[in-house]
Amino acid sequence: MKIPKLGDLEVAVLDCVWAEGSVSAKDAHRLVGESRGTSLNTVQSALERLHRKQLLSRSKQSHAYFYSAAVGREQVMAALINEVLGRFGGDAPSSVAAILNAAEQLDEASLSLLETEIQNRRERST
């Protein structure tokens, strides 16, 4: 999956939708826009852009649209990481080094989870 470019507000709104499950423009504005000093119209525009980019789905309830995630956080993050790695030629040693450098920022619990997932993938592939 190719993820279109996302602005800071779009990422914040996506994060809000992932956390809440479903939001209206007013909900998203209250949760994201107010603290950023962003107008309701701007938040609504971000929701619409994310919908057009097929990252959010929407349904109409009464007079308002409610938005929910069309793709998961993990799927978006994986696509963005793969895009970055691919832009640098897919050089395996450099890709592994980059992933290890990023992993250095993780806490012990996250590193343990990563080790477990790597082991699970190895077992499934044999």
C-alpha cells in the first residue's frame, strides 16, 4: 500500500481517529484542533482529505459525518517505513542498520516485544 504524503494535522487527526474509533468533525476539533489553535473548518478539511486519500471511511448520522479508520496504524507505519527504505535502494545492510538505530530508541518492553515477534516470524517461515 502506498501512503500519500501526510501533513502534521492529518497525522494528529489520524491518531485521534485510531484512539477514539469514530469521530465527527466537532469531536476531532475538540480533541485535536482546540489545543493547536486550529479552526473547526480546518479540522473538517483534514478529515475530508484523509477520506479522499482512502485512509478514513465515513458514514452520515443525522446531519454529521462520522469518520473511522480505513487502515490501521501498523499498516500506515509499515508502508511509510518501507517507502523510506525503498527510496534508498533497498540495500539490505543499510536497511538493517537503520532499523537497529531506530530500535535503540525503544524501551526494554518494546525491545522484548520486537524480539518475540521476530522469533514468531522465523518459526512461521520454516
